[in-house]
Amino acid sequence: MAAKLKPYKFTPILKSVLWGGNKIAAIKGIEALPDNIGESWEISSIEGDVSVVAEGDEAGTTLEELIAKHGAALVGEKVLAKHGTRFPLLLKFIDAARDLSVQVHPTDEMARRLGEPNGKNEMWYVIAADEGATIMNGLKRPIDEEEFNRSATDGTIAEFTAQFDTHAGDVFSLPAGQIHSIGAGNLIAEVQQASVTTYRIYDWNRTDANGNPRQLHTDLAREAIDFTRAGNGNPIDYDRTVLNEMVELVRNEHFTVNRVVVDGNYGMTLPQSFVIFMCMSGEVSLTDNWGNIVQVRQGETVLIPANTRQASLHGDATLLAVWID
């Protein structure tokens, strides 16, 4: 008989960074946090920052230990066969009080050639944006390496990137090799491959806490960027009026992300994979087919095991639902 696994919440891993702010405390309902919290890692398998179960019978168990213990019942047969006990995704809330660096991430092929397990494809969902907030995503036009070298040196690289005003509910896809930056004033949910590899191209001439210029990775960024790909960074168009139904935002080989706005009651049959719900706003009560009940409120994230076949949500909330096809 299949183990009747319960939904899991994990203790957020909070990251203080020089561009962070105070919105993560607000969205999570935390009274006080250290200064400059820029990221809350909700579910992570990154070495040194592996998520730990926050509550219940398995409180204190790491995500890797959970997968080793429960295997396919937790993550699904396909995910287990491909990734073993290393969870393949990293999910975050990001608060950009200041502009992030202009950067790019490697493809799987490049990352593996350099001895890393995978590259970094990601997506952003804008939870809230201050008036005038923007993001950069993709090139305005194709450029060559000579233009890149010159603009990375003189700080004009941002002139070649496409810039977009941001509003709550905007969605952006960021395939590996695509130049990008989060602008000040954005509160974002991010879904990405499990990687922290970032090649920083330009960082607004900022210095670290010791007054040293932040490290740039121009040569690796040059290798990672697809200079021919341009004009594909626009916000993803989707129907924002749909209630009580999954609306697909991003689907690729690395992850599938849907949005669901629960207005009263919504029931769904789950895929043959773990499903992660990240709550953007509101609150729901989630009941699975085993009879387990968990409350999920704004700023919280919950992982539903792969052997859970049904989920019913009751309440009023906007959530992202993430899984691997």
C-alpha cells in the first residue's frame, strides 16, 4: 500500500544581500527580519542551503533525506530516475529594493562542460511592483561579441537590453543564455533549475561590504549569451480573468508553471509528479485525497507528494502550481 504522505512545508532560507529590502517580511507576515533580505529560498537542494521540513512528524528532515526515504512517492518516477535525491528546482521569493546586476546563466550543456550538474533556466511572476518599476529581459536586437565587449567594459550593456514596465501578475520566461536584470521595486516569485550559477556582466559600479568592486564574469557571460536571440523577452500573454482553473504560464523540459485563482472551491487531479503551490496572495485550505489538510497563506509554499492524486482548495487566493511533466 502506498505511503499516505502529507503535504510538506519547509523553513524558508533567508538571504541578506546588498540590493534586498523589507517586502519579504511583509508578504510572509513576519514581524521583523534582518536588513536587506532580498531572497527567501522556499524549496532548495543547493549544497549548504538544503531545505528542512518545518513542521509535522518529519520536522527537521532535509529535502534530500525525504527523497532518499520516500523516493518516487514524493517526487515521481520520472523525476527520481533523472535526478536521484537531488531536487531539480529552486523556488524563491525575491525583493529587489535596488537594481540587480545585469547577468546571464549557462545552458545545461555549458554548465556540464564546466563540471556543474545543470544550467539555469528560470521564470518570474511579478507579485507586486512599485510605480515605475522595470525589468530587463533579452536583447533588443542581435549584437556581436565586439559590441558586447565594448558595452560590458564601459557600462552601456543595459542599452542593448529590452526593458519592460512591470505590474502585478506579469510573467517572464528566462531561458538560459538570455541576458536579464530585475529592477528596483519588484517583488517576484522565481522558479528555476537548481543552480546558483550566475555570470555577472555589469553591476552599476557597486562595491561589496568591504568596499571592493563586485566580481564580474565577462568571459563566461560572453560564452553563455546567445547573441542571435533577440526580441523574445516580452511578458507572457495569458488570460488573467480565469477563476478556479489552471492557466498555463510556462512549460518546458525543466518545469511547468500554472496560475490558479481560487474563488471559493477548486478541485484538481494532480500529475505524476510532485506539485508545489506558492501563494501569491490570500489564503486557502488544501485537502488531499488522504484526508490531510493544510493551510496555505500569502508568502507560503507547500510541496504535495507525487503519490497524492487529488487536491481540493477552499478559500480565496492566487497561487502558482509548479511541477515537472
